[in-house]
Amino acid sequence: MIREQPQIADIWVYLSGSPLFALVVTLAAYQLGNLLYQRTNKNPFANPVAIAVVLIALVLYLMDMSYQKYFEGAQFVHFLLGTATVALAVPIYKGFSILKTRLIPLTVALVCGGVISIASAVGIATFMGADAAIIGALYPKSVTAPIAMGIAERLTVSPTLTAVFAVVTGILGAILGSFILNLLGMKAWWQRGFAMGVAAHGIGTSRAFAVHPEAGLYASLAMGMHGILGAILIPLLDFYIR
Amino acid sequence: MISGLVQILLWQGLGELVSHFLIPILPGPVLGLILLLVFLILKGHANSSLLAISDAFSQHLGLLFIPAAVGVILFLPQLKAHALAVITALVVSVVLTITTTAVILRLIARKDSNDP
């Protein structure tokens, strides 16, 4: 017993120093989050990313491991974010045929929705006295997280805060969306779906697909358009405002 | 699937080059996305390996931003200090965004259907 203790500690030190530990924790936490999400019939409250982030934070806290140390290993997952962003071209391309039939209403609604999203979030946060780091990270929060983080880097605000705000926005949109749209008396599935995609990107899109396939199709189109237009217009907007 | 991944990585590389030399305001991956999208529209179809890899990525897109999102632990004191402002901003903003988008779509669609 006594002789085994240092050996285990040695192995432990070795493993936590290699990328393997961070990779296993990241994937296992996501796997668990995904399992809960499926078990609860894709309830937006059981968002797999939110669950994974909380679990990993707990593990790091319990093990007294710094975020920097964790990220050294997890950066291999992080790297693929850019690749996944490029891959978003394919679903956007699939939605392109329906875009052609309703190009003008969809573009007008997207631009107005996007502007309101930024103006209201930034306005309220400024009015309530949030600091500049938080306000800056709110600009791209309705854009799908991988693109939003790219925009955040260009705005020189924290991609981490932006990712967190984007995930929370997605969850809120998925939870509140149907309720708001019913209250407004919205009947057309394409309009309901598109509104969800503009406001709540990927998480809203997944919710829209669960409600109705046509809503899901338009939500994913909205998410793609918001991603591209957001990446072009938000840095310009920020340049003129700040 | 591997050939799809190679294609994506090449577009990503091209996007990075365009971002670095021509349009620094746009992130490389976003330019890669735009270039690939234009290519697909011009070509008229996406090959099966590209479809396979993009399905794999979009199904588990959430996994890829976990490492960055865990960084929220560094911002906890800051977020706690401004918790009310952040929560109010996020909730009101998402409600207004859904409302604005939906109402504008309905207005334009209604106007269109009234026209002969």
C-alpha cells in the first residue's frame, strides 16, 4: 500500500501533464451532456455545451488545475473550430435554393433582427453599467458561436465571453421562442423558423427542427445568413461606433 | 470522409491566406466558408465526401467551442459583479430579436400577397 502511493501519484502527474487528460475530460463531459440532452427529449435546459462547461469547470476546480493548463491539451479540439466554420458552407448551400424564392423579405428581416439584437443588448448593458469587456463581447452574441468567436477576435474582445453569451442566447431563444411566437400569433412555419434562427443560431435551429421541419430549414438558413452578414457587418459597425 | 476533410482544410488555408493578405477584417475561416459557398453555387452540387464531413461537424459543432467556453471560469468575478446587467441584456435582446424578425417577415409577406 505504502509503496504504491507515490507510483500512482507519478502516473497521475504524467497523465495530467499530457494533452490526453484535457481531451478525455472534454469529450467525456460532452458525451454526458449529449446523453442528458437526448434523454430529456432535447430539452433546451439540458444543453450539452452548458452541461459540459459546468462539469469541466468542476473537475478543474476539484483537481486544482489552471485553465491555461487545461487549454494546452484541449486546444486540439479548439483548433477544429475554424475547420467546422468552413464546413458550414455546405448546409448554407443546401438552404440557398429556398433563399432565392424569398431573398428580399428574408434579408430585410435578418438585417433588422440583427441590428435590434446588437442595439438592445449593448444598449441595456451600457445603461446598466456593465464594463467594456462585457459590452464588446455582446456584439456578436446572436451569431453562431464559431463565427461569433472569430468576430470577437477581430473586435479584440474575449472570444470566451462571446462564446458563453452566444450559448446562453441560444438556450434562451430555444426556451422562449415558441412562447413569444405564439403570443405574436405567428402562423407560418417558415417565418417562425427564420425568427428563431436569426435570434438563437444553432441552438434555436435545433429547437426549430424539433418543432417542424420547415421551421428547421428556415432557421438553419437564417443562422447561416446571420453568420456571413454578421462577420462582414459587425466589425464595420464596431469600427464606426467605438 | 477524409477527402472531404482535405477539401475543407484547403479552403480554410485559402481563407487564411486571403484574410492575411487581402481582407484582414474578416477571419480566415469565415472567408474559407464564403469561398467554398461561392464555389458550390457555381459548381451546382456538393460531392458526397464533403456532405459527410459537414454533417459530422454540424452534428457536434457544440463540442468544438467547449474548450474556449470553459474559460468563463476566469471571468466569473467580473460576470458576478455585472450579473443583472448581463442577464437583462441577454433576455430582453433575444425577445426583441425574435419579435422584430417575425413581425417584419409577416408584414412583408402580407403586403406581397395583397399585391395582384
